[in-house]
Amino acid sequence: MPTLSPAARLYSRARRNLLPRHVRLVAVAGRWQHAHLERLGVQPEVTLRCGDVPYVATNEISEKILARLHPGLTAPALLSVVRLPVWTPAEVLRPDARLLLVADGIEYAGNLGTLVRTADAAGADGLVLTNATCRLTHPKVFEASRGTVLTLPTVEYGSVAEARRDLASAGFTAYVADPAAAVPYLDVDYAHQKVAVVVGSEGAGVAPEWRTPDLTRISIPMRGTADSLNVAASASILLFDARARLR
């Protein structure tokens, strides 16, 4: 079996999500991903090239190594490891921010990436994560977010209590998405407020710390036989509505 170079080993570990959680490195592969990095001016930590591709890469790998690093991918191919930005709570909950998405207990990388992309598309000012199971550095998060994980200000809290404290201190009112809530989202008045829309995992919903009487729980009325929507679909409806009315 061919020996992997340090750059190839780093990509392999990042792609398999084996790096320590605090190491904010993500594996990216493909033409559009690298075109996106160029548009943003993001310089990868390492880049691997297999075959003839119009991209500067100092690390060339064989097709055998490519098959080992990324099964199913064929030459020509580009592989990179990119460092995600780090934002502080003050940068996400900044004074001019009006709309935030809070995602609690999200388990699946595809859902988390789609939530990042949804928040970006709706013009949310940032994303707050609580009880996070999935890592932002999972390659599927980058793919599902279409690279917006690099640009949407995001902060992760160790506890719901800490997140709620900072949101309240920054002047945000939290509205918790709950299919069983009695208040339809269209009945909420967002006028002149700083809004934090809270969504939870598809299985358990939000944590009990988000289900307290002092927070408004809102629902999206279901017109058919389904009792709820995918978390990203719910977030999309609530964020676009809130953004339109806050404007």
C-alpha cells in the first residue's frame, strides 16, 4: 500500500472527521468548491492534485492515492483542507444584528449544512449552536451549505443557559419552533425587535431549556397529513418570514 504524505494524511483524517473537535479544519473536494474558495480569497492549508487540473497545487498524488483518500472520486481531481473562521459571541450577537438562527441538538451533517445555507439565504445575521452533536467541520456540512459555512458568522455554546443569557443581554427575543405550539408563526409580531428563531432536532425537537414559559413557542400549521417539516424547511419558512417583516 502506498505511503501517504503528511498532506495526504491530513486530508484523510479531515475527510473522515477524525481530527479533534477544536481543530477547525474541513476537507473539501471538487471544482465548484475550489472555485468558491478562490472567489472568497480563501487559501487552503493544503491542496492535493490528481491529473491535469487548472489549479496550482504543490502536492501531486497518484490515482491509487486518490482512490484511497476519496473512494469514488476519479481523476482529474482536487482535494483541499481548509480552516474555518472563528467568531466570538460578540461578533455574532453584535449590536446591528436583527435576525439569528439558533439550532439546538442538530445531529446530521446534511441538516446542519442546509441550515447554514438557509440562514445565509434568508439574510440572517448569524447562527448560534447549542447541544451540537454534528461538527461544523464535517465535509457534508461544507457540501450542504454550498460553502456558506465559511462566511456565515457562527458561534457554538456549551450550554443552553449560556446562550440564552447572551441572547437576552444582546436584546434578542427568542421564538422557539414547536409543532405542538398554539401560536402560529404568522400571528407573531416581530416589529422593532431583534429576533432569534430557535429550531431543534427532528427527533426530540429543542431541549427542555428552550421550552420554558417565558419563551414564545410558535408553530407552522400543517395543512396535510404530515405532522411536521424537515428542520431546514421549517427554519426557511420562519427565517424568510421574520426577515421580510423585520425589514
